[in-house]
Amino acid sequence: MTSTKSSVKPNDKDSSDVVEQVVASESGLSRRIDLDRLLSREPLDYDLLTQLTHMSAVSTSGMSRTSLFEGTSSLSYSTSKFFRQVHLVAQRLNYDYSRACEVVADRIKVDSVRNLLLHFATSLSSGEKEEAFLMRESALQREMFGKEYGRKIESLQKWSDAYVALMVSATLVVVISLVSMMIYPFSPITIVGLTGLMICVTFVGGWLIYTVAPVEVKTHSLKQKSKEQRRIDRTAKFLIPAAVIAGCGAGRMLGMPYALLAGAVFIAPVGVLAIMDDWRIDGYDRDISAFIRGLGGVMSSAGITATDGLSRLNRRSLGSLEPDVHRLYVRLKNGISPDLCWLRLASETGSDLVVRCVRVFWDGVRVGGDTEKVSTLASEFAMKIWLLRADRKMVATTFSFVAVPMHAVLMGILLFITEVVQVFGGEIGKAQQESLEGGITTEAGVGDVLLFQFSSLEFIPVFVATVALMLTAANSFAPYAAVGGHRMKLCLYAAVMMMISGVAFLIIPSLVGSIFDSIATNPVAPGASTIPSGGP
């Protein structure tokens, strides 16, 4: 391997200025996307593992250091900017790459990337081959990523249990507050404070699940989407605005329950399509490892090209990838550009893991890398990610199934107690008013302080509606944050929770009313005499 030697050493001041300019130009982009990073949480560890795997694959071709760093800096990963800085420092300051790695590492705050660049600098200065170092580091990073991912899954399982307890506790606080309104008159400020507390609790619950869940990307961001993803986008562009319009119209004319039901009906198809696409992507993620490993083995053992290898590959063993691989073979056989064919294969699946795996394999083969090593790297990377996601899916799916009955129970308890308090309070209020007008309480020596207070009951409908909407929003977001995947999956969880809330608002008041009506029509106490007064 050849390295760029520093034939002319710039002075420290000039070199420091140039380095600051290079790093500042790169970090300027980072500052512009700080908000996106806060909301989307860049998968640095996942991208670093992918980048190391890609560099290991292409380094088997024996390419120069300049080509290696220039090629890896052009990748669309969140960690590519660090390698781009190394390449620019080496080119602009005429440093060798070991010195450039040290300079850039001193200005990086991400521990994993900084340590990698420092180790890379030591390896390059010692004369070790890039292939040996990258193979060792990619295996180490794959093991570290798996352990860290496993710890996050365990944390997700514990915090999902804590989320259930948090939501139940918050609902009980609201219920106790509602009952307390009958005993002591709450001021509007107190009710607003309780509402704000409930909003904070629900926000913290969803945020906890979001932050402890592993960060990963499941659907790719390429310009060419799969036909399922294009269908989801078209449906979402039509149905989501329609859900907003229908919900606002139904709420204005019929009330909030019908607004929730109307919105749920319109957004549910978007969520169903997203869930179906997610299941399809799971199949691609499972089968891509076997496909790359089998194709690489055929190409390496027979010494043939990818097109000839596809012709000898038994496609019945490819599972969900069989029709896509068949289209790939037909396109390659007809003389279409191999780069475009492999890119179209990856984009049509819609899977980000397939895109990364195919990029590692095809870039390594295209530049003349060792086919057996390249296919092994790509297949092990894909298999590792799929197994980790399967573990997460088991925990997250269980939590999402628990969240649905939990939301139904919480809404039922909240609305039932609310209706009981309102109906009972109304009846008791009438009785107290009649007693006060007739002077019965004065004769009995009962003061106003011992009477029930109902001045706060007029705030109950607004208070309960706000709490119910917060519970619906939190219980819609938390399962999605745990499961991950396509963002439109949130529509399905939101539709289910909105449907439960809307049905609860319609059924429970009628149920409570029927209970009190039955009590009112049967006022005779148990054991009382039922003999008519005109009897013998």
C-alpha cells in the first residue's frame, strides 16, 4: 500500500488554521442538522459498523489508502463525515493518513469514532496492512454492537413495564382528583395544574420508551422506492389530510367521540399497509444473508462472474428474494449496467439492511476484492443485524399487545368514574338544594361545611377530555417507539387507540346512565315489606 508522504511540512500555525477550516466546514453541516439529529437520533454505531464492513470488503482488493478513504468518505452514512475530514486533511496539508487520523480524532467528541481513528493511525504508522486492521476492527465492532444492542433490549423490556405502571398511576391520580372534587371545591388553577401534570407524565412515558429503544433504520432513504412504499406514500398523502378534515367536521357537528372514530377510520388503512410492508421487509432481511453467502460461494469456487453465478444459483432456496433475484439476473443477462441492476435490486426491496448488504458485496466485488471474504463479511453483517432485530421484535411486540388492553382499561376506569361523579353529584346537589330550601339541614344542625361541594364539577368534562386525548396520544406513540420501523406504522397504533377512546366515550356514559336508571326505578331496599298499604 502507498501512502501520501508529507514532503513539505507546513508550520504549526498554518496547518492548525487549515485543519480548523476543514473541521469547521464539516461541522457546519452538523450544526445545520442538529434539530434533525435530536428528533431522529442518528444511528452512529450502526453506521460505523456498516462503514467498517464496507471498508473491510473493498480493502481486500489492495487499493491505495487515498482511494480507500476517498471512497468511504462518499458514502451516505452519519460517520462518513469523519473519514471525509481525514481525507481532506491529508490532501490539503500533505500529511500522511496516520497523522491525519490523529489530527481529526483530537477534534471528535464521539468516543467510538475517536478511538477507531487513533487505532487506525497506530496501525498505519506501523506499516500494518489496511485489510488486516479493518478485518479485526469490523469483527470487534460487530461484537460490541451486538452486546450494546442486547443491553438496550433489556432496558427496553424493563422500561416498558415501568411505562405501564406510570400510566396506571397517573390515571389513578386523576380518578382520585375527580372524587375529591365532590368533597372540596377545587379552583380552576388547581384543575389546570392537574391537567399539566398529566400531560407531563404522558410525555415522559413516551419519551422514555423512545430514548431507551435501540436506534436503527429499517426502510431505506433512496430516491427509488419499492412499489409498496410508493403506495403507502400515495395513500398517506390522501387519507391523512382527509382524516384531519373528517375529524374536525365530525367533532364540530357530533362531538369528540365521533371525531376520534372518523379520524381512526381514515388513517387505519395507512397503518395496515405500513405493517404489511414491515412484514415483507422482515422477510428480505432474513433471506439476504443466505443469498449473498450462496452467490459468493458459487462465484469463488467456480471463478465466475456474478451473472454466471446467478445462473447456477438454486433460486428456490432464496425465499422472499426469489422474484427479485430473477429480475436481477434477467437485467444483467440483457447487458444493463451492473451498478444500476444491483442498485435497483436493493431499492425495490425497500429494506435499508438489504441496501447496505448489497453495497458491501457489490462494491467489494466491483473493485476486485476477494469474493469469498467479501461475501462472508456482507452475509455475517446482515445475519447479525437480523438476529438482533428479531430479539427486539419479541420484546416490542409483547409490549404493543399489552398497550392495547391497558389503554381500554384506563379509558374505561377514567370515563366510568367521571360519569358516576357527574351523575351522583347532580343528584346529591338537587337533594341538598331541596334540603336547604326546606330548612331541613338547619333543623338537623348540619352546617354548610359538611355538605358536598359541586362547584368544580363543571370543569370535569374539559379536564377528562384533555386527559383522555393525552392518554390516546401517549399510548399510540409508545408501542411505535418500541417496535420501530416505517414511520407510517404509527397510524395503525393511533387508529386502534382512537377507536378505543371513541367507543369508550359513546358506550360508558350510556352504561352509567342505565345503571342509575335501574336504581331509581327499584328504590325498595332489600328485606323491606312489599305488602300494599291497603291490605288486611
